[in-house]
Amino acid sequence: MNEVKCECGHVNPHGTVLCESCGKVLEEKEKEKKLLDMRYEGSARRSQTYNKTMIDKIWNFFSSVKVGVWLIVITLIASALGTILPQEMYIPPVMPAAEYYEDQYGWIGKVYYDLGFHNLYSSWWYLILIASIGISLVICSLDRVIPLYRALKKQRVSRHESYLQRQRVFGVSKIVETDQAFTMAKEKLKEKKYNIREENGNLLAEKGRFSRWGPYVNHVGLIIFLIGGMLRFVPGMYVDKILWIREGETKVIPETNGEYYLKNEKFILEVYDKEKDNEVFDEAIDKAGMVAKNYQSNVTLYKKSGDAVAGEEANLEKVKDFEIRVNEPLKFENFALYQVDYKLNELNKMSFALTNKKTGEEYGDLTVDLNDPQDAYDLGNGYKAEIVSFFPDFEFDENGEPVTKSRIPNNPAFVFKMFTPDNPDGEISFVAIRQTIEPFGDNEYKMAFKGVDTKNVSALTVRKDLTLWIIALGGAIFMIGVAQGSYWNHRRIWLRRVDGEVWVAGHTNKNWHGLKREIDAALDGTSIEMPEDQLQKQSEKKG
Amino acid sequence: MKKQRLVIRTVILLVLGAAVAYTLYANFTKDQVQKVAVGEKAPDFVLTDLEGNKHRLSDYEGQGVFLNFWGTWCKPCEKEMPYMNNQYKEFKDQGVQVLAVNVGETDLAVNKFSDRYNLSFPIVIDKDGPVQSAYGINPLPATFLIDKDGKVVKYITGEMNEATIKDYMEQIKP
């Protein structure tokens, strides 16, 4: 390895631009410049120096800030593309996604779907982009923070003339009372909370060095944030499921290993009422017709006790009653149940009367529980109705056969066999909502529809997120880094005696005006002249 | 020095690469993650059949169990039922039991269905869904092949024809 030995005796790593110790310009190209590039203190960014093995090449790729910026730009564009049309998870389940996009958005929709943008945020290339940003963050930071730390730690008080000359704030004064001037300036700088180091009569005042670590602290926060996001993929860390539950129903809560059960006692939807509620709502009610005020599920949480296997009548112990409202979830262990959706008036029971079609006389009522219909309903006196077939969600299939679309009683239909003293062999009648078919000719009797009983169904989100605190921690560290880098400045002021002259130079990573004011205050009353801002001088010359 | 640098860089890149690979893998398998993995012991359960008899999975240890989850509205389930019925008759004396778990429909619907196809294997109803939850059932039909030691040999989702059903039963024959 070609290490560079400076004339001050300090040995610098290969690629160093400014000697870590005395600041002498080591690279020829840099010598031609009027002002130094002070980024990373002219330290050797390792990535830029070795390029040997495959590992080095990968490392150097990710170490480039330019690559990092491009990765962020591409990710931003990709993220924006994903918002043009709704993602697959948000489209209504009316038809397959492949058809839906073309149907709704024409050829653009088709292209969007074909390119896989309907699932953009979980696509492999999007994840790789995010992961690459993470890798870039780690490697960029490592490659810069270590040399920077070295350079700031190794810096000596007496900096080389070529270093001081090329600082943006620099000035030379010829004075006699040097010692006195130095003592005065030192006191003033101490008042301004500078750390003072002295060496051979030269002076370095420095403060706010920790502000230089701000960006790296910030990156550590981001990386923790990304790790939190990654942990969501680890089984058991993150749950996001939907539980549909009817009034009166008791269901096992998913992802709780069958430990917890929930009973929905009642679902309540309240709307604003002109009569009862404050009149400020009147206008909105007139405009919208109906405005929801509250969505609420009254539930009871049960915990299974004992070792009942799945399906066995579990011994349930009541944990608590709770009223779940929007943003007021039921919490237990690491789970939270949120109100997320509902369905009003799902059919629950239907009542019929066995009726003589001609006379209209009724021979008894029967009520069918759609979630537990019986085989037959005996109405007494030789009258009986038997259910031959039951279709909870009835439709005719392509062959014209009655079938059910699902197990949910959205559109119930029955095939009844009616037994009466007149027809002991029974008459067949197909009964659906607003529809009666008598497949074997005219019947004498019919099942007259009497009424329905409905139930509400509530949908709850079952949520568990053990990664939240990691993400919050990452966010907090991120903000600490931002504050550290933004609200503090790293300021350095050098005073050096050179052949009866006093050279003053200053450097800050931001807010040059503040630095100059402090130098001005420190030199006030001494015979040392205020140094000039060489950058300002240059631009004034040009202008 | 140079060697040390290479080692450090390699280690860091490997750690980062492993994290990325895991995330990608987890993301693409998250929809296929089975609660009950092949090679694991099938979770025990007790359900009651249409005749009122209790069936406990662990009672069938020593026999192969063809565990099928189905619903009456599910067309492929409906199609494979008669095949299962035929093969059940072949294999029940050879130590293969069929358990058809309905995913919580009404007794009436299940009874009528069973009568229509003259199904002879026991049909149990998972009313509130605990068994489906334990097995992580989503699309229907879903079938688990369980061997004589109670271990899951294979998980099949989607329709099966008679030949594959026969083949599967052959696989779990004790």
C-alpha cells in the first residue's frame, strides 16, 4: 500500500488529499486551487482508492453518493407510478384484476397491469430498490465517517501554511504585541465556548464538532427504520387480518393460535339526527342526506382455558366486554381489533305461512333460521313443510340449475315440499325472494312470505405489530441526527505565527456569517485584523 | 491490512445481502406460508359428523388420513367428492380414512349435499372455524395427506381427479 508520508512526519493513508495532521496539500491537482475543498477534511475516502477484487467493485458502486442519489430518484419515480391507478388490494373484487384494469382504464390500464404496476410496492424490483438504498446508506456512511473521524482526531494545532492560505476565511496581520493579542483572543474565544488547544504558540479554537456526526446518526436511524420494516416479514411480528362477525356469533380470533374468541353482541351505526344533534350539522345533513356519527361493535372477548383441541367445545373464560369504535380498538396482549367495515341487515331468519292459494287460508307459520335451517317444520294437523334444498346465495348456473354462490345468506332460496291432508304425497315449490316456481304444475298450496329478521355484520381488523417500536426508535434517532446536523455548526479558528506575522483562518461547515461574527468579536480590541472572506472577495472581483 | 479490508467488506456485504435475500424470500412466500408445513405433525382436532359421532384426528393414528376441506358452493369440491367416495371405498379397509371438513355451512345444506352424492365417508362441520384457522385454510378445496404417524405428507389445493386421489391414498397407506 502506498502510504503518504507528509513533511510534518505524519503518515496518511493512500488517497489522502490534505494531511490529516498538518493539513498540507498532498495532491498535486488540489495545489492549483485557490480554495480547498474541505469536504470530509480532504480525507481518503477508501472507496475511491482501491478497486481490485469483485468485492471492492461492489463496495465502490454502493459507496458512491451519485449512485445513492440515483437510487433515491428512481425509487421516487417508481413510488409515484404506483399511485397513478389503484393498487390491486384496493380494487373492488368484482372481476379478476387482469380484466378490471383494462375495463376501467382502457389500454393504459392494460399496460399498467401487464407491467405489474398493480402490485408495485411488493414487486421484487421495488424491494430491491429499497434494499439498495439501505445498502448504499450503510456503505456510504461507513466509507466517509471513519476517515472523517480519523482526520478530525489527528488534526494538529499548527496547520500548514498552504492549508491556512486556502481557507475561505483567511487574513494576515503584521503586529508587534503578538502574545498580548493571542491572550485576549483566547479569552474571548473561551467565552464563546470554544475548546482551545495550543502548540508552539499557535492556537486552534474549535466547537460543535459533534455536528459533523449528524448525517451519520441520521443514517443509523434510517437503517433501524428499514430493519423495522424488514421485520414485518418475519412470522409472528406483524398481523393484519379481517374478521367478519355476525351479531350473536362467536368466532376464534385469527392468528391467536385459537387462544382468543370474540362474540359480537351488537353492531351499531348511528347517524346525525337533525332533531337531536346540534344545529351546526344541519347543513351537512341536508347536503349529504345521511352522515354517519358512530360505528360501534359491542363485543365480548373470551380466552380459551384448558387444553381443548381445535373444534372441541372450548372452555371459554370471559376476559372483558368492550365497545369497539373507530379509533377505539379493543386491545389484548399484542393485538388490537379495529372497527373497519360493516354490513347492515344481513338476512337471518325468514318466515312463511303455508297457505291455500284459493281460499287464502293459512295453516301455520314457520320461521327458518338461515344459519341453521331444519329439515322439516311440522305445523300440526297433518300440515308439514319439508326443505328439500336450501341455497343461501342463490343463482342459476350456466345449465339453468339453481346453485349457491357462497354460504352467506345474501339471496336465499328454498325448495319446499308441502304436505297437507289434501296432498299427502306433497307438493313441490321453489321459493326465492319475490319469485315462486312450481316445477310440477299448479299447486294447491303455497309458502306465503311473511317477513324477515335481519342481523348486522361487523368487520374488524385484527392487528398486531411488534415492529412499531423499532420503527419509532429509528424515526427518533433520525430526528436527533437531523437536529444535530442542522442546529449546531462545526467551527474552527486557527491563529498561527509565521515570521512575525499572525495568520488567521476560519472554517465552518455552515453559516459562515456566524463564524465571521465570532472571529470579529474575538479579535476586537486586539491589533489582529479581521480576516477576509476570500470567496466573497473573488465574486466581488468578478462582479 | 489489505486482507483485513477485504474480509471486513465481504462480511458486511454478506450480512446486507442475507438481509435483502431473506426479505425478498419472505415477501414472495408470504401468501404461500402454510400454518401446517409438510413434515410437521398435523394439529389435532375434534369435530362432530352428521350422525353425531365425534372424530378426533389423533384417534386415527396408525392409519393414513385424507383430510379434505370443502364447501357445497365450491365447484371443484363438488366434482372431486364422488371420486373421493369411490377411492374411500377402495382404501378404507387398507387403513386410509377420509375426513371431509365442511367449512361451516348449515347442517341442512351439508346433509342434502351428502345425500345427493351418497357420500359414505364421515363429513364433519367446522362451525365457528377453529380447525380452518388452525390449518390456515384459504382457497378451497384444500387437502392434507396425513400419514400413520400423524405427520403431514402433502398439502394440495385445487381440484384433484380420481387418478391423483388414488395415488395420494396409496402414498399414505400404512
